[in-house]
Amino acid sequence: MNARQTAYAVLSSWEEKGSYANITLDHALQKQALSPADRALASALVYGVIERRITLDYIISALSSRKPEDIDPDARCALRMGLYQLIFMDRVPPHAAVGETVALCRRRSAGFVNALLRAYTRLTAPIPMPSTKSDPAYALSVRYSVCIALAERLLDVLGTERAEAFLASTLQATPTTLRVNTQKIDREELLSHLSHATPTVYSPVGIRTTGSVRELYGFDEGFFFVQDEASQICVSALDARAGMTVVDVCSCPGSKSFGAAIDMNNKGTLYAFDLHGNKLSLVQSGAERLGLSILRTAVRDGRSPDPSLFGLADRVICDVPCSGFGVLAKKPELRYKDPKESTALPAIQRAILEQSASYLKKDGMLVYSTCTILPEENELVVKDFLACHKDFSLLSFAVGDLRCPEGMITLMPDRHGTDGFFIARLQKNT
């Protein structure tokens, strides 16, 4: 199969079977002998169509007398792919976008798909999007391709102007962000070997770049690992130091453990726990590539801590499972998730925080974090914990030019250029 056929098969499976697009795409790319350019095109089509699905269906509705849900699934999938190329992929010629898409279709639907795509190419002005003045939730849903329920929740939390700015930022291309392994190389030296790379804004050890990570200078040597700047800021707030005992209670895929171990100069002990034992092998192999020997991995539910470590930790990383609405740009399928599906999470998060605090010694510090922007999973969890634990308090921190005098911050992609991410630093006082 070529790139478009591969993307079409993956998107059809995603739509009809509810399969995970990333897993299905990875399997498909492994089977097909595609060139690097075709692999990139297939990936761009899959993730792009998923990311813009609601917007694309709105445009289909404007071009056709039939609603998208009434169109044959195969034809609908092809229409989405064709329109995505016409609207959002500047480097694809219109004739190729139309012709190659129609070639994917069965004979019974090829004429219909061809007619709609050609109708779009004849438009003299873009199809107008709904206004936020009459129905803000519907307008945000269509413009930024998120489900109505998520649009409504973001409006509740952020208001119309901020919600729109946040959602607009989730449709921007995100660079790959690296955390420099300063045990082996400093940032300036690594930057000198990378083209199209710039230092991160706040993190003193981060680099933004493009291209395949495995092909970058220094990958095999363990000079860096992938970590968003928000996560780097989180690790910096931890203030881990050489010789300390650190516990990372939900460590997979391992980037915060790696960052803390580097900050510790690979001296001390870092316990990397996680509920999912099959993922801990990635933490172990990552630590080996980076030359980090102080990690001790073990399968453990964050709600069931290891009593042998109570009162012994200088630092605790408590990066809890969350709804993930801060990383819509990287996980487009979350755009269609109803926040109500995550109502059980705050209780789980609160339980993990409660149990993780048992590891700390006096004057020890814990960093609680999530990759969501919803207050019920963030500051409300922390405030509830503090109300029940008078021996803990929030502690201010700063990373680069980022100041957090209150000890809690929600990083936003439109304001900070990072993932949407919450960080709170707590200290045990007695």
C-alpha cells in the first residue's frame, strides 16, 4: 500500500473499530515498505484527520445535503482525508489531493467523493465558521475540533477568550523538546551539533528541535532524552541533589526519574515505581542508554506505598494519572473525550498523594503534577490534601524566569509554550 492507502486503512479501523490510532499506525508502517517521505505523509494524514475531524465534518455538511453520519463510512473517511489535504496541507497539489483520494474509494462512492472535493476546490472564499457570540461551545467545538462536552468544560474553567486561545494553541505544530543529559554533555555543546535547534525558554537544560529523535546527534551516546519543557520545569522544582533518596511513585515512561537522577549527579538512590510492570522495562533501558545507575525499579500501585521507605525520602515525585487535557496537541484522540469520563480520577489522585506523602522525612519536598488543566484534578486535590495535613505547606519555586511564589502553577501552551501542565511543590514541616 502507498501512503494514502495506509492512512485510509488506519483511519477506517480507528473509526469503525475504535482502535488506538497510534498503535494501528505503527503496525501498518512496520508492514509497509514505505519511503521516509511516505511514512511522514501517512502519519500526517492519520493524526491530522483525527485532530480536525469535527471541523472536517462541518465542512462536509456545508458541501453536501447529506449529514456526515448518513454518508457511507468509507466515503466519509475518504472525504475527510481529501479535505484535510486541500485545506491544511499546503504542499499537496489540489489535483493530487482529489485524484489520489478518489482512487481510494469504491466505485459506488467515487463519484460522490469526487464531486464534493471538486466543489470545494471551486469555492472562492472559505466556508465560514460559527460565531462564539451565539453559541460559544458549539463554535469552539467546530473551530477547534473538540467535543461539545469538553468545549463546555473549558469555557467553565477559562472563559471564552482564554478557552479559544488555549484550543488554538493545541492546533499548532509542536517541536520536539529534549532534556540534555548534563552528566555527559552541556546544552551549548549539544546545540552546536544540532541544526534547527534552540534552547528552551525556562528550563536551563532543554532544547527544542525537529526531525527524527533517533537520528539526532548523540542519541546512541545518551546525550539527551525526550521531555517536554513543562516536565523539565517540574523536575527542576523538585530540587533533587546528589546523595538524596528520591521516590518517583508513577514513573513511567521515566523522564522525570531520568531528570532527577541527572540532577543528583547519579549519586544517591532513586526508586522508580509504577503500576504497569510491562512499561518499567522502558525505564530500565532508558536509564542504561543515559548511563544512569541509581534507579531502582519495581511494580507498585501508588495507592499502596512501600512501608519500608516511610519517612526516608528527601524528595517525592507524584505525577499522577490524569485526564490529559493539557496535551491535546500530542494526543488528538483526547479531543473527543467527555470530561465526565474522568470524574473518578480526583479520588485516585488524592489517594496517591496521600500515600506518597508517607515517604517524606522532615523538611522533605514532594512535587505533585498532572498534564491536565482542570482544577478538580489539580489545585483542588492539593488544597484538600493540605486541609487534612497541617504539617505540610506549599513552597515557592522558580525555574529560569518562571516565578511561582504561591508554590502552584498551571502551565498553558498559549502562554508558556509548553504542554498544559500543573505543578505544586509541598514541604513536610514536621
